Amino acid sequence: MAARTNSPHELSQKFLQLFKMEGRFVQAPGRVNLIGEHTDYNDGFVLPAAIQFHTTVGAAARSDRALCVFSGNYCEGAEFNLEQLPANARNHWSDYVVGVARQLEQSGIRLPGINLLIQGDVPHGAGLSSSASLEAAVCCALLHAAGKKLASREVALLCQRAENEFVGARCGIMDQFVSVHGRKDHALLLDCRSLEYRSLPIPESVRFVICNTMVRHSVAGGEYNQRRRECEAAAHYFSRVEPGVKALRDVSMRSFERYGSALPGTIRKRARHVIAENRRVIDAADALTRHDLARFGQLMGESHASLRNDFEVSCRELDLMVELAAGLDGVYGARMTGGGFGGCTINLVQCDGVDMFASKVAQGYERETGQKPEIYICTAADGVRSVA
């Protein structure tokens, strides 16, 4: 399982021990995406939920302009001068902190010197958005310490810019948005262009079961950014044959079938996935509204096949997890979740079948790969919030 998050009292004591002052704490969740993969940076639709894994950040203002950060997970500290923050990422956990601080300063919010303590239990490299969880918690903690406020939407956009422009991962808005706006027992249908959203209740009869293949991925890696470039190339082509196309979100399947044959094979496959996936998200939201979990699960399966065959971001271990889940009782649907190239699958499972599901999938996966997976049983959680 993921690392245990210390209790608020333990974190308060640790903050006092480290910095000789009391801190104020903020908590932001990771997320799981039920359906809608690689659509967010194509201005499309997604259907994620915040989950019960969090990053907790304590903060207190200092009398100077130093940003002093300590990670409880890494048992390591770092210190920066707010007058001259690093201009480039250094492939270190503190990059996310520096990126957020830079964005706040550039937006006109002058930060005082601040002490930060960071502790989290969102599994790293699992596609559950530990980075967005960290960014959202750090952003809100820095704002509290500075005595400033930003609207929730602006917090999400600022955190996305930090990851895009400083860390170097060209992610869409989904992860940061749901970490800020998540709602307990609800999924979030998000239009990634307009940022309009609505909350959809998750039936009490099901749980999210997340199966970690233990194959780590990195969204800052070249494959993720390459997929984005391929999507942009496809959108540029369609903008020349159809008026009004700004992103693949604007291309219908009818237009794809009419004009897509002129695209290079790889670009054509990337476009087909995104165009079909946007339609699947809308259909899945409708199915969830009608409590048609069988249809929702069918769409999850179609999404995984498209991610495997057209977008080519799955891997042997993810495919195996989905295959193991498919034949079990009480499973409505299974698919890879997150950017791909490793990480986790998301499974929608009847409550009374969860334990049996977890046992059989874990046994089958270890038997086939020799690797013991981690399995997390979750419900949807609230977004970023202050904690005692």
C-alpha cells in the first residue's frame, strides 16, 4: 500500500520540531480517471474523481524571503531564495514546489518567506496524480501563509502552468482541476475547454478498485509529450479541411472518416482515439446518470482497447490486469487509467465482490509476472481543504 499519512497531531508536532513554530495545514487529493484519457489536452471531456489518497502541506510565514521545504516522504529538505528562484527544473521533487511558487510570484502575489512541511500517501508513478495533489496543496498552503486568496479555478490553472512551464510535463487541466474541485461520493464531468463541470453521484453499491502494476511511469517523459505533439499535428490537419477546428475536440467521427485517410498512419490512430474517447465520456456520463453500470463498464472496456491499439500507451502489465478483471463476478468494467506506460487500472466493482476481486487479481498478476501488485479500494473524496 501507499505510505501512511501521519495524523494532523503528528504532523503539527513534526512541523514544530523542524521549524520551531506552528504551521497551518492543507490537504489535496490524488485522482483516478474513470474514462476520458488523453482528451484533456485536446480540449475534450473527462470523467475523473478525487480519491482518498492525499498530500498534506503545513506552512508558516518567516521573517525573511527564504522558502524552506522539508519532505517527510523523502526525509530531505531544500531551501530557496524567493528573490531568485531557480529558472529551470532539476528533476527533483522540489521542482513542483518551486514551479508553484514561481507562478504565484509571476501572477503578482508577493510571497513572504515560508516554511513548508510536505507529507503524502498518493502512490508515486502510478498515474494517480501525485504531482497535481502536491501542486494544489502547496499552492493553497503558500496562499494561506501569504494571507492571499485565489478562486478555485485559478488555483487549478496556476498549478497546471507550473507543471507545463517549469516541470516540463505538458499535461492538461484535468488532474489539477479535480484535485481542487473534487466532491465526496461524486465523479466530475469536466469540459476541459470551458472548464464547465458537473458532479455525478457514484452509486453506493460500487467501489473503485485501483490495481497498481508497479510499473512506474513519468508524465515528464518524452512519450507523453510526443503523444501531445501527434494530436496537435492531427488538429492542424483538420483545421485546414474544416473551418472552426482548434483542437481534436472539434472533429466529429463523421469528419474523421471523411478526411482522416490522408493522415499518416500513426497520427490517424492518435486522432481516432481522441475523437472516439470524447464520445465515450459523454455516453459514460449519461450511463452513470441512469445508473446503467453495465453500459458504463462496456465503455471502459472500449476505452482500454483504444488506448492499447490506437493511442499505444498501454503495456503488457496493464493489459494483463484488465484481462484478469474481465472474467470475475461483480466487475462492471476495467481499463488503464492515467497517462499510461505503466501505472494502474481502474475497476468498477460491486461492493460485495471487492475482497474476492482483489484477491484473485493479485494472485493472478503475481503468478504471471512474479511481481506483487498493490490494490487500493477507494470511494470518491472531496477536493483540497484545510485540516486541523
